[in-house]
Amino acid sequence: MSFKKFDQQTFIVDNANAYTNRQISKREFLRRMGLAGVGFSAFGLGMLGNPRGLRRGSSLIGTEAYAEGLPDNQAKWLKDVGSKFKGAKIRYSTESTPPSVVLNQIKKEFTDPTGIEVEVEIVPLEQVLAKATQDVQGQLGSYDLYYLDQSWISMFQPDCIDPVAYYKDKPELAMPDFDWDDFSKPLVKNVAQVEGQWMGIPFDIPIFTLMYRKDILEKHKIAVPTTYEDFLTAARQISEAEKGNGIFGTGLQAKSGHYSLECDWSQAVWGHGGSIFNKNKKFSGNDEQGVAGLKWYQELLKVSPPNSTASTWDGQFEMMHSGQVALVQSWDEFFPGLDADDSKVKGLWEPAKPLTAKKLRAPADAGFNEQPNLGHQGGSCISLSKYSKNKEAAWIFMQWGCCKEIMTRCTLLGGFAPMRNSSFADPRVKAKAKVGPGTTRHLETVKWVIDNAMATEPHMALWAGLSTNEIPTELGKLLTGQAYGGDPQKCMDALAKDIDAKVKDAGLL
């Protein structure tokens, strides 16, 4: 199927609305989006139809303690320049990411000095896509700012303003000391750029790290695992030693047919030297390295709570939060919630770098711009619409929301990974690197992963459907004993046949 631009956009809007109104299934929605050339990235896939709020048991801890205000020159700029647009109203449609929630909570600090009203519309991700697509289709200007999943940004390239260029072109509107070089370069490249052009500003980044119960490891004199082999050995030892206490070595997000299972699986494949696709764009989960990764994952399942095959990331977090497991390699966003006041294991979990691989497959030997590495990532950016009727006012808000102080506040209010290098180094952020709500004691590790080991899934429209349907469904059949007789090679060979056919039919080979 091929689309003209207008037809593609109409197709996207119609099908997003059909899915929202429960007229088609998630599986069918993703299939159709794949046909239209639209993909979703890591967290986006799992959040369709479900605003994710403050993810994984974390919560905002109040704004008052951190409302120190902007530096004097930026505060003066906000009042002097922003007030020129008093009475304007800007709209921003977004899923419920931590920085979006924070900006909505503290937006009065922007409106009071400027007189600019801000409406933050928080909706499920498919509606974010539909609203943005409908807006650009008709060049309506109904929304001034877009929240864009990293897998969409190329589709919106003609419709968004390059923020770096706009900053230079509009010096009278430029926030002083905004410092574009302060944004993490890997996040700019992988989340906010298309062919070297800035499409927006990085806004949200979940990423895999290792987390472990220090009390359990110390009790059994187990070293912190650094390799996949070490991790499995430690998990087995803990499960055996702690079975009388109901504690398992690890816990998985292995629900059949859910994207969370694909996340676990792809990280295991990368960690064993494999990739999802090879350089010839053929599915390679069935090669020696891919099968080795799946075998390792099958062994982990034996030392995990039985409900692992019914759990997504929320279930995995609860295993950690309730004290049921001792080792996990998963999303860094779990960590602040483990130190929350309601956590049964407050102060007992520690962060560490993700497990190392004997050898990683080079990106040149993988397909569809896949980047095998140690830390699975997802991400998004915030973008300025070319069709905004209040472009200057929206630009003032965008600069305010993405400046050093406000982005640091987003981290301080929930412990989430920042987009700016200066936020990682901020004394207030470092001061919170201690046990307690909204802890930041995991962020040194997170920054290392972003800078050195960030892994990215294939960039292809079909990936939205493959990663939430075919792959986790067949993996689920294997892991629950419904098919393949426990043989990972048979499972992967079946997937290879199916996926290669779909890629060929889509004209991608």
C-alpha cells in the first residue's frame, strides 16, 4: 500500500480515532499504522490507550521546596519579552510523561509574569498522534506545541520548526544563556534529530540499568553481577537460598503479547552478541547469538515469580517494590519509586551499570538503523508547530519549559532522568542522591548508560506491530508451554519466516 501525504494523514487520524472508540483492536491499529509508515518507540507502544502518569510507583514530591526561580537575567527576559504576548493562549497535546506533568503543575510560574495562558492536554498516545496529524494535515494551528515520539519525527519534519535555527533567527525572543550545547548529545541525536536537523528538544528518556538488593547479595556473599552469566548464577543462588522467605532471584516483564516482553527479549539478544535484524534486513533472532539470548531468558524465568508471564513493567516494579525479587535489569524509572515512603524495601536497592556482553554486534551488521548495546531506551521530544497562531508565545513557553532551571526541577520533583548535562551536575540534584522519595542516587549510572551504552530498536514502520504482536505473542507461547515444546530455535525460526515475509510484502527488502 502506498499513500499520498494527505491520504496517509487521513488514514492515520481515522484509524487512531477508530482505535480510541474501540472499533478496532490494538493489534489491527498497529498493523494499519505500519502500512501507513508510522512507528512507535519503546514506551510509546506499551502506552497506547493508557496515559502513563508518573510511571512505576513514583510521585511528585511537591513544588515548593524547589521553586527557587530562574536566574535574574532569565526572569527579566521572561517578564519583559513574554509579557508582550499577554492574553495569548497556547495549547500543548502530550501523553502523561514526567516532564509534561511537572510543567502542567508549575505553569502558573510561567503565566504570572507573562500573562500567557497555557493549556496542557494530556491524552493517550494514539490521540497525541491523531491530534498532531490532523493539525498538520489541515495546517490548523489548533496546537502550538507537539509531543513527538522519536519514531514519528521524520513524518513531521515538514511541519516543525528547527528550534536551534529559530533561536538564531529570532534574537529578540531568545532566552539568554539557554545553552544548546548543554543537551545530552546522544539524546539529541537519537530522540530529537532527523538527518542532522533538530525537530524539537529532548523531553523524556527511560533506559535500562541494573538494580540489585544489596542486603540480599551481602547476606549470601554474592558479588554484584556484571555479565549475563553472573546474573543467572546469582539469580539461581538467591532463589534457592531464599525460597523459604518467598524471595526470587529476579522478576520479568514477560506477559505474552505485550511490548514489555519484547523489551526484555531484545536486551537479552543484544547482550549475547545478536541483533533483531541483520545487515541484509532479515530477522536474525534465530541465529546462534539470538537463540543463546532466548535460552538465557528461559533460564531466568525458572528463578522468577510465577506471575512473571502475566506481568508487564508495572508488575515487575511491584515485584521489586514489595520485596519479592533481588535482581532486575530494567527501566531506570523504577528506581525513585523503590525509595518511596510506601516501599517495603526503601533504601535496600542499589543501581549499577547494565550487564556487559562478551561482544556486541556492530550497528553496521544490524538492520534498519538498529543499535545493539547494553541499555534499551525509549524517548520523545517537544516540538514547535509551523502552523501555530501564537508561535512567538509558544516559543517563549518552550524555552522556559526546556531551560536549565525548569528541566532540573522536573528531575527534582520525581527523580527522573534529565535531558541536560547540567541537571545531572546540579548541586540540588546531587544533594538528593540519598535514600528518600524522589531520590536521584541512580542518575550517575543513568548518565553513564546514556553517554556510553544506549541501545535503540529498529527504525521501521512495521516495528510497531512486530514488537507488540508477532514477537511477544510467539515468545509468550514458548515461555508458557503453549507451543514449540520449549525449543527456542523452533520459536525463532517460526518468527523469522513470518517476519521476513511481512518485511518483503512491505517492500522493505
